[in-house]
Amino acid sequence: MMSTREENGIEIRELTTLEEFDRCVVLQVEVWGYSDGDLIPRRVFLVAQRIGGQVLGAFDGNTIVGFAMGLPGYRNGHPYLHSHMLAVLSDYRNGGLGRRLKLAQRDDAIARGFDLMEWTFDPLEIKNAHLNIARLGAISRRYKPDFYGPSSSPLQGGLPTDRLYAEWWLRSPRVVKTLRGEAQPDEIVERITVPHTIYQWKQDPQKRSLAQQLQTANREALQSAFDRGLSVLGYERDAEGNGTFLLGAWKDKEQGAWS
């Protein structure tokens, strides 16, 4: 059981009751606008908590304003935790709460002997990609087109649910240095950019074709890079809010067989 962590009046602790899991269901609607068919029901949160996964909540007083849910996994002879969902209410974003939830997951995973966490993320979501790669130290070298199939969330803009896999090697020098704010000395050989206008394109029916074209072009570019042995090792945002994936050779041989 993880220890309680509190900062700026927001406490992060393990969720264990049906009432708390019900709140996680409500939060999915409030954050993503999901219909019933896309909602994770409370029984899945219950199972995750009881089979060695994680269900952590962020509390403002007695109200859960965010959560992170993960499930145990096993792949290529390696146990790991798959962080399936992280949600933060809009009024609590841009203050570091999402990163705090990820760090709480890391603390708990390390305490239980895991050295790897994995999750998927939308490569068109600039802030999320920046958090995962630049601020947490995850790498990415796998891409799955339309991972979840059609989504009921209006935030998806009707696009296929393409996802990148994030690998977070919890005790690696890369992650430790990133969490300390130290720069990574990677040799970057390719860059793939996501313009900040992607959000407008996705929500405007007259411009949605531009979002589709960008998604397809970036999908092909990332898949080609991965096929050639490159990995996403960094992520940059410029003054206009555009995001750029930085790709190079991932040199950690011990973790090379995971992909």
C-alpha cells in the first residue's frame, strides 16, 4: 500500500472503496465526455486494485479530482505495470497534478519491485506527449493505429484512436536524470512536428480533413522511423505551442529486446 502524499492541498492516496471507484466512473464523463460504451465500470477498478494493479486518487478535501489506474502485465518474459488511464478535472490541470500522479505510480511500482511501467498516448496531444517524454523520461518505439477503435469522446474529433506506447524504465539513468531536470545527451537524427492548430482542426468539421491528413502523415513517419530502429527520445514545444518528437537510436541493450 502506497504512503499518502500531499502537496498544495491536494493529497494522493490509494483508492479502495466502491464509492471511490464510482467517482472514477463519473470523472471519465467529466474529463472526456465518454458515452456508456466507452466507460470503464467500477468493477474493473475494483479488480485492478485487488489483483496487484494500482488505483490512486487525487483529493481536494474529500473530493476526488483526479485518478490513475494501472493493471499488471507480462510480456516477452518481463512483468510490468500498464497505466491504463489517468484523468484530471479541467480546473486542476496545468499545475503539475498529472505528473504528481505518475510519480506516485512510480513510487508504488518501485516499492513492489517493478522496473517498468507502460501506457499508450495520443501522438497528436502535445501537452501529454511533452509530459510523457520530456518531463518523465519515457521513450517510445511502437505505434498502434486506431488502438481502441471508434471513440465517443468529442476530444478525439472523430479521428482514429492512434496511440504511441510509452516505456517508462523506472530506475534507469534516463528517467532519474529527467526527473532531476538534467538534459539528455542523445543524438537526434529525425524530427516530427505536431502544429498547435491540430486542436482547432479536430473540432472544426470544415478543417477536420487537415487533422486526418496530419495524423496519417505522422503515423507513417513514426512507423517508418521505428522500423529503421529509431525511438522517440525527446520532445520539444516552441513559443507558439507546436510540439516536435525527437528521434534517435535507443542504446540501452539490456532493454532492447522489450519492443
